[in-house]
Amino acid sequence: MNVYLISRKILQAVFLALFVVVILYVLLRLMPGNPAELYIRNLKHPTKAAINSVYKMYGINPNNKFALSSFIVYLKQMLTFHFGYNPAELSQSIYSMIATALPYTLIIFGVASIGSFAFGIPLGIVTAFIRGKRSEGPTLVTATILNSIPFFVMAIIVYIVFAVYYPIFPLAASHYRLGPFLKSPSFSGFLVLIHYFTMPILTLLIIEIMGHLITMRSIMVSVLGEDFIQTAKAKGVSQSSIMFHHAARNAMVPESTRMALEFALLMSGAVITGIIFEIPGMGVLLYENILIENYPVIEACLFILALVVIVAYSSIDFIHAWLDPRVRV
Amino acid sequence: MKTNTKILKDNIKFKLNNVRKQFKVFYRSWYGKAGLYILIAFIIVALLAPVLVHGNPFSGIPSEDYFKPVTMEDKKLNFTVESSLNKISATEGEYKTGSYYMFTAGESGKNYGIFAITANDSGSSCLLFKTNGTVTNFMAFAPESTSLQYLTDIFASSNHSLYVYNVLCSSSGSSVKALPVAHISVNGTIVTAMVSTNSPRFGQPSFVTDEVMAATSTVDSCPYGSYTYAVVENNTGMYLNEYYTYNLHELWSHKLSLTGSPHIYFIGNNFITPNSPEVIVTGGKNIDAWNVTGALLFNNSYSFNIGQLAIPAEYQYFDLKPGYQDAFMSSGNSLYILNLINGTRTFIYTASHTIAAIGVSRGSHGFPSDLIISSGNYYYALAKSKTGNVQVTGESKLPFGVNNIEYYHSGKFLLSNTTTGQMIYLINAFQKYPYSWNSNLKASVGNPIMFEEPYSFKIDNVTYGSGPTIALLSGNNIIMYSFEGNPVSLGPTFHTVSGLILPLGTNIAHDNVFALFIDSFPPDLEVGFAAGIMTILISLVVAMFIGYYSGMVSSFMETLALSIFLIPTLPLYIVLASVLGPSLINLIFIFSLLGWPFVTFSLIGIVRSVKTRTFVESAKVSNIKTLSIMKRHFVPNMGTLLVYLTAINIGGAVAAVSSFEILGLVSVSIPTWGGMLSSFLGDFYSITVYPYATIPPIVALTLFILAFIFISRGIDEVANPTLGGRK
């Protein structure tokens, strides 16, 4: 890894972020109405002057939604993270709302992604181990089935099994108990966290682990057909050594590419399981504000989520470069 | 030289052969076969959906199927009910301190008589008074102008005797006792007897002399009287006798000319005009009407047997004024209006079967606003049109034959079959689902009586009491229902009151789950296929553009694709879907707009690798147009990969669209699998209570996505054949 590589990656990430900002701007302005409407709706005396000042505060030109001036204002807001105030409740700044909600979603996203490849990749290797045996068929079929279940269906199943039939985990997340942990981390707070977060993380884990299992296995199988494996076997290297040292190292490269592509899906999954399990994170924030059409908050949330995914994606590139020294740029 | 068409035909034949070979390889794999069969099953069900399920699945199921009655009491009485009578009686004035008193006839040990039952302690009862032999009829009535509140009068008749008793309920409602008022024996057998329930409001008629008044019993409960009528039969014929109720002093006795078993009706309480009130006796083909003074008002004989006579309740107070003089008479299949002044009859309506019961509203404004007759398996609601003739304004099928109709108010009737014990509550005779709750006691029951005063009671911490209470006898049990009813969700059942078959029961919104489920197949399949294919087409175009051209524009497009890919798509879908409106076309559009990057990335690799091959270079050199290069060289090489990606994409599209549906962002008038699950969003616990409503969509979704994944694995075999198989 050298400076040239890192700077190139950072530049690419910055470009991606810029693109995301522009795309969000265009897509969200395509809709009828404009973000200031929520605020104007709640005004007691909507005089012309008041409405104009609201528009000015938001930097929106109601006559031309795609005006350059409003785009500059928007750009400035997004890039400096000064998102303004929540139109539905003016005492809250959007930044603070996101700051309180983001950690929960990040926990789900982070643990799910790390856990899925920490567990999925060894499982994939082991499954490649048993190729040709009788137990391979059912394993693959189960993995395929579990991988193809949509997120919310898996969420429902996990909920029924773990919260209703064998009530280990709670039926609904309690905001009160979750709150204090992030301000003052403690071991008991950590246990509470596990208690509430296991179910959403579990739904994501099950689906993603199976995905990693299947792709890792197929990549391993194709790697095992290469010549150097034949050589290693001829040399007398033990089976497990072949699996883990020779084949897996080579299989990790395309696998990490797949991992990078999965991050966007994982983030959507984290958001939607957050909504379903009512964890007070970005999912619920986004859903509630969509229902009341609170566009400033929605824009900010989407931007932050996209940023997280871009960061994760770019970091995978570094891992990719570390794993495969042949990769330069 | 081959001609152009022959080349074309050969070309097509070659391609078809190729496809057939590939299909064979695909078919060999277990995955491909399974996936294909599942997909074919889905398509068949989707095509057959209009045949399997009729109508709008959201129209709900008839309310009588899912509304259940709330039972407050079902207690065995501690005496044997007089089964030939099988009725309870009570009056409106009974409601005292939360306790109704009801009265019925029966025997306990060797005691025949009238028993009192309290609603809040219905198992126990007490014998009010004994009668000489079994009771043939009895009535409870509230005397007018009485200073004591807790009073009811009971009239009873046995074969040869008439009894009048005064019932005193304690003010707390905890005890009741009966004091004798009058008792006579008649000469002959009493066939039927009744009491005119109200005393005259405007003074006594002149024939009630002081002598008669003096002969009243010493119980100073009621200074005024009412009249008791009995049809007595002895060896000289059948007579109608009138008695003054409070001393059962016979006032007159007239011979009747009836040709069948008699029924007595009384109308008019005000005694203002000379000819009102009147007592009417029907029997066979004859009808006699007498004035309380004993004068015969009319005496008619019709050509048909008279069935029932129904008099609107408020007509009792209007002195047979014009507009309040008609009663409804049924005979066989026909319904007549009977004028009570002169006995003329006017034909209104003929039904297809015998009219089994007539129900009328109170008629406080002349012609009753609600008039229901039950005939065969239908009820008919009749009304008077502006031109004055009576016609049918509503009809509907009855779930069982009805032989008793009771009116509540505002057009609500309780329809019951006293032989089979079935009851159903009709709330609006003119709407599509006119019924509310129904009950089936599976035994013969007495006529239900309704208490207008709300009787408040609690079941499971829910207080009921805003509607009337119904009480009836079934065998030796007294059963009381609240009128209110409860909507419940049904499990899979093949026996509903309306005859519907519900293979999967109902959900919380009382829709037929099976109809919803089958009707969801077409929309979901359409959305999946359309979204998937549109995405593939867009991706193909973009991928070829990016892969073929190198340089700034293509790397710009690639970064654009990557950035669209990296926005967490589900939240963006939700935002756009909620903005553009909930229609399936919008969803297909949004999905294609945001879902193309993923497939594009896979295709870019292939395009770039094909581009490096020599035939492309030679095509470029030969100055062939770019578009035809793409068509002829790139697309065939990507063929199987395209199919593979299409399969995966369609599965993904259905998964994403059903995520919207469960969040409630799709229009609720289209049945979809996710929509069936949307009611459980905040309340997953109820999934365990209604598993039959949630498991079908989950299984269908999983199987559908699975089918495509299996198909794609089958195509994988075709696209990447490995020597010796995938081992």
C-alpha cells in the first residue's frame, strides 16, 4: 500500500459522495411540493412575507426547484453537516437527531457485516471441504433457501421463534433502557444492548452468512480446480492446510469484492430491521419522517447512510489490496 | 446461393437447436428442474386466479359469519320448565338496581306454578304461587298509576282457572314475593287467555260500577283496572269472556263462531271513543272483534285460514285513529292489511312460500317504517311507496328458516327459529351484509324477549351494556345474550352461517384470506417480472455503453452507477414510493430506476472481456456500425448470463416490492402478499394467534424467490459448464 493508492481511493470515495449528493438532490426535488411545506403548513399566519422568509431560510426557490442557488445552499448544508433544524419540532437540530439515532443502526450494520463474514467465510470453506459427500446437497439447499428469504420475512420468523415461542428476547425495544448506554458505557448496559439488539442482528446474520457460505464455497470449488492445488497435494501438504492456507487465501480476493457489494444491501437490511423491531435508530427516524413528509430530515438521513456505505465500500478496497498484492490501483 | 429467407430460417433453426440443447443441460440439474416446476406452479395459479376466486377480496365476508354473540348467562334452573309453554315474561318496568325479574311457568316437586328468576342469579329461582294444574298461559304486566315502584302483576291461566297476583320486588332487588289478587274457576276449559296490559288512562268506562270496584281485593295497589279475556270451551261451544282483571269478575261472555284454534289480540288503551279499544279473536277462517263493552264490532269470515296478526306496538295508544287502524295479517303465502274498524282486508303481497313470521316496527307515525316478513329461506322488507301501494324494498337470503321476528328499534330485528334454536340479528334490511351476530342453541327455545333497558355486565374486563339484552329459555336453562356482539377472526372453516367456505379463515380485517392469497398471485408476479425485465434491459444498455466505450464518459457513468448502488436503496425506495404515490406502476418504475447498477457491474466485466477478443476488433476495423456489433457479437455471448441475472433480479424485485407492501406504501386496494402481512407490522404476537393468515404469504414469497434462485443455479450449469460437472 502506498500513498498513491490511498489518495486515489480517497479521491474515488469523495467523488462517490459528491455523486450521491447530486443524485439525492435531483431525485428528491423531482417530487411535488418542496421541503419547506411542512414548516409552512404549521405556520399560524401564513402571510406572504413569512412564507418568503421560510423559503429563504431553507434556501429554496419555489419557482424553480432546481435553481443553482438552492443547490449551492443544499451542497453547503450536506458537506458541512449543518443540516438545520427539524421543521416539525424547531428545537431539535437534525444533526443531533441523527447523532442519537445513528449509533444504533451502526451497531446493527457493523456487527452484522463483521459477523457475517467472520462466520460465513469459515463455514463456506468447510462446506467446500465436504464437496462430493452426501451431506453437501442438503447443506447447500438449506443455505440457498435461507439466503433467499427477504429481510422482513426472516425478521418475522426470528421474532416468532425467539420472542414469542421461546421468549428469550423482548417483544419490543424499550427506548428508555437503551438510552443511557451510549452516554456512559457499562457492562450491564452492554448486556441490555445485547438483549435488545440480538434479534435484528440475528436476522441479518442468518441471511448474510448463508450468502457468504454459498459464494465462498463456489469460489473455493473453482480455486480447488487450479493447478497449484494439485501441486500442493502432490507435495503432501495436509488437507486442512490446503483448505485454509492455499485455497482460502486465494478465494478471499473475489469474496472481498462480493463483500463490498453487499454493504449497500446490508445497510438497507439494517434500516428495515430497525423499522420492524422498533430500534430507535435510523430506520425508525427515516420511516416516521417519511410518513410526515419531513424532507430535510429525510435528505440528511439518506446522505449519512450513503456516506457510511461509501466508507465501508472504500475500506474494503484496502483490504482487497492487502489480501492480493497483485492489485495496485 | 441460399436466399435471404432461407438463411434466416436456418439461422432461427440453429438458434432454436442451441436453446434446446441448453435447456437439456439446464433440465438435468436438480435445481433447475425444481425451480422451473415451482415457477410453473406459480404461473398456473396466477392465471387461474380469476377462476378460483370471484369478486373483490377486500369486500369482506358477511358479518354474520364473524360476529359472535356475547353470552352473559347460561344457567340451569332449579325447577322444570313447563315445556309446552316454554316462554319467559317480563315487563319494561322490571329493571331495578341491576336486576331483572323474569317469570316463567314450571314445576318443582309437586308444585306447579309461576316461578321468578333474577338475571344476576339465574340459577336460583323461587316459586311465586301455585296453580291448579299445569299453566296454559301467563303474562307479566306493569300496572299504571301505581305509587309503589317495585310492582308487577302476573296473570296466569291453567285449564280451568285464572289467577292474578301482585308481585313485590324488594327495593334492593334481592327478594320477590307474590300476593294473591284474584282467582276464579271457569265453567269449561280455558283454551287461551290474555290480559290487556294497560289500564285505561282516562277513567273507567261506565260499566265498571262501584260495585265492581268494591269487589276488588284489598290490595290497594291499583285503583284502576284492566281487562282479562279468556276463550273458554265447554260442551255448548266456544265463548269469549271478559273479566275485570283485579277481581276477575266476569263482565260479559259471548259465543264465538270460530273454525280453528283461537288467538286473542287486544288493541287500544285509551277508552276515549266508544269503539276503541277492541279485542279481536281469530280462529280458522273467522275473525271476531268486540268492544270492551261487549258490543260486536265486526264478524268476518274469509276464504282462507288466518295465520298471524301483527299490530304495531304504538297503535295501542292511538285509539284506532285513521292511519292507526290497520294490522297486518298473514295467511298462507299472502300478506293482507286488515282494517280493525270494519274488518275489511286488503291484499298487499304474495310470497313464494308460506309466510312464517311478520315483524313490524312500532308505527308511531302511521304505517310502520319497517316491516319484515319471512317466507321460505328469504326475508322481504316491505314499505309503502309514495303512491300508496306496498312493495318489496329489500330482500335477502336467510341462513335458516325463521318463524319468529322481534323488533328492537331503528330497523333492527331479531330473527329466530324457535324449533332449532337459531337466532340472527338483522341490523339493516337494505344493505349487502344485513346481519350481525348469530347464535345456534341446537335445541328448541322459547320466544326471545328483549329488555330495552341496558343491562350492564362485565365479561373479561369489558363492560357491555349499551344495547338491549335478550333472554330466552332453552330446555331448562335460561340464556341471556347482550345484543352487542363481538367481531372475531375465524380459523379455517368449512361451515359458516352464510355458507361461505373459508379454507384459510379470516384475517383481522375480516377478509377471506384464501381469496386475498390467490388474488395476490397476479399482481406480485406481474410486478416481479416487469421490474426484473425492465431492470435488465436498462442494465444491458448501460453496461454495453460503459464496457464498450472507455474514457471519461464511461468512467463517469461507472461512478454514477456505483454511487446509485451505494445509496441504501430500500430507504430511497420508500421515500420515492411515498412521494410518487402508491401504485404498482410507480413501483416498477422506481425499482428499475434504482436497481440497475447491480446487474450492470456483472455485465461490464463480460463486455470488457468480450471486447478484447479478436472478432470484435476485426468488426471494428471493417467499419460495421457500433449498434450492430453490439447486437451480433456481444449479446449472444452474454445470453445465458443475462438469463441468469434476470432470474436473480426478478426474485430480488419481488422481495423489494413486498418490503414496501408490508410497510404499507402500496395502494391497499390491490391484494398482495406483503399487504397481507402489513397488519402485523407493530404486533407480531398476533401472528401466533392467526398463523393461517400469515404463513401462506410468507411461504409463497419464499418459494417464489427460491424458484428463481434455483432456476439461476440451473442456468449456472449451462452458463459455466465445468468439465465433469461441478465437483
